[in-house]
Amino acid sequence: MERHAFIDVANTKGTASTALEFYIDWQKLFNFFSGGKWQCANIFYYEGGTDSRIYKNRFKKLSDIGYSVKTKQIFSHKNKEKVVTYVCAYCEHKNDTPVREWNLECYKCKEINDIPIIYGSRRKANFDVEITCDALEFAKPKTEILLFTGDGDFCYLAEKLVSLGARVTFVSTVKETSKNEKRFSTRLRSLINSEESRYIKTQKAPRVRLLEMNNFKLLIQSTQGVETSFEQAKHKENAAKRDVFE
């Protein structure tokens, strides 16, 4: 079985840190999936960056390890999911309202407040298209595609890969964060459940499955149990620029 891995880094790092409470050692992860039972011929690494020396050094190090690094510029996006808290000018009641709804009617006194909209922003780089195009290049029988993500937007890609004869393995976790947020999409769970039902009826191996990250996290986690020096340096860089993006 020929295997190729595609890592949505932002999603994978978020899953590891928020749901499983560990930081990834990328050297260990590469060793785990390039050797042993997996023997991945290619491991693609997708992460946004900037022109700073910090990112350039990081991507070079990852390339030296053996990753096929795919990167592009991080952009600032308006954060319409932001919740704004304001104090009513009439009764001083504290109100919360999502920016996308922007309800300025006080929940207590029902008076309408006059407050300017401040969207805020977040920095990100989306690689859904790149991952999809690259994965489809390897879609053929006797090939397994490993997708490191729990994003439901990849459900259609999984179905397409299966139709081309490939098997698909999502690498994520069904565990929720401390805030009860799901890291693995309900859409992907439904797809995997349908494959399990198909197996029960036909005894044919599931074409889509989940590789639970929690089962091997001890093999890929940072031994220090803290963020790498790169992550710490990146956070300092982002903090210095925060007034530009927020």
C-alpha cells in the first residue's frame, strides 16, 4: 500500500494543544509516519508564514527533516465571529452581542444604543484548495491518503478520493476541548460511520477511517511538554504586531 500524508498544520496543532493538551515534536511525527507501519512516501506540511527570519529558519529546518513544505503569506481577516460586550448607556446593564448580529437593543431596558462596529481581526492562511489539489494527484487504487485535519470541508475530498480508488485516513481526535468544542467534524463522523456500516454488511474494509491522535500522542509529543522555541519566538513577533491586526 502506497501512502502519502497531508498535514493541515493549523488544524493539527490546534487539536493537539486544545483537545489533547500536548505540543507536537515535528521531527518525531515525521519519523513515526515515514517509518514503521506507515512508510509514507511523501509528507506534505501546510502552514502560513511571513518573510521574517523566524519563519524562514523554521521552514528550512522542516525541509531538512524531510517534509515537503507548502507555505504562503498570512493575511489578516475580519473576525465576524467576535462577541462584543458593551454597557447600556441608559441603564448600565452589561450586554453581549455577536458582531454578525450586532443587536444593540439592551436586553434589560430595551433601549437602542448607538455604538460603532469594531470587527477585530484574526491572522490565518487557508490551505484547503492546495491540500485538495495535491491529494488528488496521488488518488489511485492501492493508495492511502492520510489527511491531518478534522475539518468537515474535507468530507467531499474524501468521497472523491474514494471514488478514484484510494483509501482515506483522517488523523485527528474525537475528544473535545475543555470548552466542549469538537475538533472532529460531525460530517466526517457520519462518513466514517457509513463506511463502518458498509463493512458490517459486506465485510469489505472501510475506505474512510479515523486514526485517533490520542492513541499515539506519546510518540510524537515534545518531551519538554512546552512550546518549542519557534512557537515562543513567533508569539513574541505576533504580539509586537498585534496593534496592527486588531
